[in-house]
Amino acid sequence: MKILHVTDCYLPQLGGIEMHVSDLAARQQAAGHDVWVLTATPAGPELTQTGDVTVIRLASGTLAFGSAKVIRQLVQEQGFDVMHAHLSVGSPLAWSALRVASTKGRVATMHSVVPTAPALVRSAMALSGISWESVIVTAVSEAAARPLRLAVHGLPVSVLPNGIDPRLWTPIPKVGDDTAFPDHVFGDRVLPGRVFTVVSVGRFTRRKRLRALVRMLAQLRARLPEGLELRALLIGDGPQFEAVRRDIGRCGLDECIELLGVRSRDEIRRLLSGSDVYLAPARLESFGIAALEARCAGLPVIAMGCSGVGEFITDGAEGFLVPDDAAMVDAALELAIVPATRAKISEHNSTTEPAMSWDRILQRHDEIYARAMAVNNPQSVGRGIQSVVG
């Protein structure tokens, strides 16, 4: 099968969509498909590992000006069987590809939680010029699928989750006095007594709520019993990085929160293996691949119950799903002061494979692609979404 993935964002830019599309494309290529990626992200100075996947980078800018003609010509010349567009709330290139491409099958996957404004979403989809009745629409979780179904009555939205290789995230055992796990070291300072280490990974953006997490960590630290110190590792970068740094100073947490910036997968795995709990504070989290990685690394995960993390975290089994910030602090405190609960969840997460392993997810993609090629009706192009909304 010849597959074209269209994504506005791609490597070397780092994020959930970028890493997912890269991993998916590489695994589909290894499975025998001919896989291409079309993106508006320029190549950076960093070496981007793409394997045998063909990557085409359009110099169309973030608004994808002039991309329609290039997409139409590429599709006509290459004869793709399936075009898979990866969407967020703002994805000009992917939306344009869905509108103009004439592949045998077309799949659209929503990677974000769209605004809870059905009329606005319905109008945007109707005005897009896309013949939605000939597109298989999917979302990475029920949390992302639900708003689309509410916005457009009768539009079927299947769940097509992100994938993971659990073997890449198995916990690294501590050996002797291995200095790779500095449980009591913060920079050049040695922390006295016992240390409870929490970790969070993600882009420093408003949606990820890292500033709210800092406030929660301040509350958690104040409630820890005497002799138990808090250590927090925040991994990632983004537009709110400096704001988070200032918040840490204002809350007096400079001595217990480390801002570690962007790290490689191997580094993140090692940091997860040396931590106790993973915190996912975002409410508008469509999936939460970093939380899934932490879960496969054996960490209990505490996340907002309204987020897509609920796809792979069951409350009380792999961690806790909470309704608000106060409950997240309560859950973290319980895991800090009741090691037996933490150990039970860690044992479960370390020995139980999640449903999102890549072999299952690849099979699910093949099924979705087969459906897309079966339902495609070229004569419907241009009719828009009217037949769906009635």
C-alpha cells in the first residue's frame, strides 16, 4: 500500500503529533508499505531520523499558502492508495490536503480536543469545502472524538489511538549506588532524609497547564510530613518556559523543582525510572503519549479524568483520574505517604502491557485504511458536509 501522511508539524520539531507520525510512518514502512510524509515543517540543523520514509517539506509557511496545487500534483503523480491527514485545531496544510486530494482512500485523525462550541465547529467543517462523507474521520481518544460527534450529528468518528512500544520504556533497575539515579541530589545540593520524586513531560504551553502544576507542587510540598522532601522534574520546552521558571521562584520552589528542558527518549526513560509518580495536569489532553510512556515505565500516573489519558489509565489501577487540581494534590500526597499503594500500582504497570502496543495499532490503521478505500466516492467531492448534517 502506498500511504501519504500529511502533517503541518513534523521532526525536527518535537511534540506529540510529530513523534507519533514519525513512529507510525517508520513502522508502516518496515511492514512493507511505501510511506511518504508531507509537512510544512522545514528541516533543521539537527539530523532527523526518517529511515526509508520519503519526507517532502513544503516552503509554504505556517498558513500553507499555495499548497493546494502542490498537493494535487503530488497525489496525481504518485498514485497514493491512502492519504492520512493529521489534524489539530489549526492545521492549514492537512485541511487543504483533505479538500483537494483525490486518493482512493482519505483518513482524517484529530489529535486535539476541539472547542466545546458545536455550532462553531460545525460551521468550520461545513465551510472547509471538504467532502466529509467520503472521509473516514477518527480521533486519538474518546475525549477528542466526543466534541466532533456533538458538533456534527451523524458524523461517525472512530477512535484511532497513538501507539507505543512498551519494551522501550521498561523500568531501568537500580544497581548498587548507581549515580544515574540521584534520589537525594538536586544540582550540587544533597537532600536530607527521604525524597518523593514527581515528574512531568510536555510542551510548556497554556494547554499543558505547567503553571498550574507549579502551584500544585507548592501545595504538595507544604503537606508532606516532616522528613520527606519533594523533588520535581519538569521536562520539555515551549513558550511558557520562562513564565514557569518565574512561578517557581515566586513559590519558593527553586530548591526542589528542576527544569530539565528537552531530553532524548533514552534520557527520559532513565529519569522516569528514577522517579516515583507522573503528573499530567492538562484538561484538554487529547491522548497523552508522555503519560503512556510513564505508565509503561512503571510509574503511577495521576491525570485529569476529563482528558484522553483515561484511555489507558483506570482509576485505582494504573494510577488515579481526578476531577480538579485539589484532587490531584490529594492523590499525589497519598502516593507519597503510602508506599504500599505506590508499589502495587508500579508492579501492575511494569508487568501489564497496555492495549496501545504498536502491533495492535498498526492492525487498526490497516482496518481504517481498508474502510477508507471502500467508502471513497469521487463523485461526492465538493458537496461538502451538508449530507452529513442533514
